[in-house]
Amino acid sequence: MARIDESRSFIPVRIAVLTVSDTRSPADDKSGQVLADRIVEAGHILAGRDIVTDDRERIRDKVQNWSRDEAIDVVITTGGTGFTGRDVTPEALEPIFEKRMDGFSEVFHRISYDKIGTSTIQSRATGGVVNATFVFVLPGSPGACKDAWDGILKPQLDYRHMPCNFVEIMPRLDEHLRRGGTKTG
């Protein structure tokens, strides 16, 4: 069963938050603020925060730049996961995933289903690894951001979480690069 191993020290993770929206500004970015607040409250470092429009190239460029920044371990995006014409965040990011995290989407939908029922199918939340950096793509609603953080990301980004967590495998995400592979992007 999942538990916190109090004999292990907490390790802060450096996390960047990207809001994808044609209409949000820093003053009214509720979803980005929910994530930023929860990141800091959990003891992690808010390593970056930005807003880009619903444009594939701008989304991809920002995430790739952050993934190459040694001061950032994790990127969380919020917005652009629905089905309307402007919702392009999964299309922007899934092609650059070195590894896709299908379980993230499945667990997110399980948590979301308990809160909003079948409406969860209107989200295309996803996750993966880009340049040895975890990337999580969340819907643009504050509630969805709370659910993803509280139910998945907070425990998985805590080194003390057992039986396993993302933090303990972070140093090995670039093994393919150290074996002579090439960086993507």
C-alpha cells in the first residue's frame, strides 16, 4: 500500500507551470495559480511560470526550452486538452515525448470520474518524458489541476512516497543519452 517513509528526507523538485490559453493573463490564470500554490505548499520550487497561446509551435518551443534547462525537473501544462479547434496541447507535445506515460492519463481519468462522472472523457490529459524531464498535460480547469496535483503529482513527486516515486528515477531518465543516444527536439 502507498505510504510516506518518514525515514527518508524530502527532496524539493524544480517545477515549471505553463498555462495554454488565448484568453488568460497572469491576473486571471486560476489554474496556473492553483498549481503554483500547491507546488510551493508541498515544499517544491516553482522554477518557471508562463502563459502561451493555443499554438502548437509556441507550446512545443516553450516546453522543449524548459526541458533543456537544468534548473527544471518537471513541466506541468494546463489548458488545451479538450476537443475544440483551439485545443492543441496534446498534439503539440505528444510527438516530442521520448516515452509516453499512459498510466498518468488512466489514473487522472479515474480520479476525475469520481468527481465529474462521464464528463472526464472530454479531457485528453497526458504525460511523458521530454529531454529527461517529466511533462504533464492537464486540463485548464482549476478543479482538474487540483485533482491531478492532489491525487497523482503530489505523491509521485515526493521522494518519501513508497513503494516508488518519480523523484528516485529522475537521475536515470537520461540513461539513453549517456549510452550514446541523441537528444530529441
